Amino acid sequence: MDITVESLETPALTKAQLSELLFEQIGLNKRESKDMVDAFFDLVSRSLVDGDDVKITGFGNFQIRTKSPRPGRNPRTGEAIPIAARRVVTFHASQKLKEQIQNGSVSGSLEV
């Protein structure tokens, strides 16, 4: 089953759509499919919160980056406002994903 962006109700791939793909492609029941997708995202989230990088071969890397405090300003008023230190998630696509995006094709059995 191929899913194209045009066939999606929204321009984003949702967890519900991922669950449906697992149900249709692999044969898991709907509850197992939903639980598997939720467990995957919970594991990724927990790893990032703990400060660990998440590397998905052939897709990319999610990394935690600590940003230092810095001075900022309100663009409307020009008033100086301090920006607090914070941790942010960055994503770097793998070379394989970048090539697939440039070529407009996906290799593998599940096309999204």
C-alpha cells in the first residue's frame, strides 16, 4: 500500500496513520498497532528528555543541544529581554534520506 501526500487528509503523517499502516501491512491488530507506535514515540521522547541522542539508521539523528542564556529584544518595542538557557531538540537528516528527498523516491516496502 502506498500513501502519497495527496491522499492524506492533512499534510502531515499522523500516529493514527502509522498505526493503520502497521495494521494493514504487518497484520497486527489495531490495538497492538497503536500500542507499538505509542511505545516507539515514548521511547524516543524519554531518551531525548534523559539527554541521549536518538539515531535512526537511514533516517536521521535527533540530538539535544543546550543553548546558553543570551540577550534578546522585543521586535515590536525594541525592549531588551533576557532569553533563558534552554535545551532544544535538533534533527539532522541522514545522507540516505537527503538523497531520497532529492530523487523523489523511497526505497523499501513502506512508502509514506
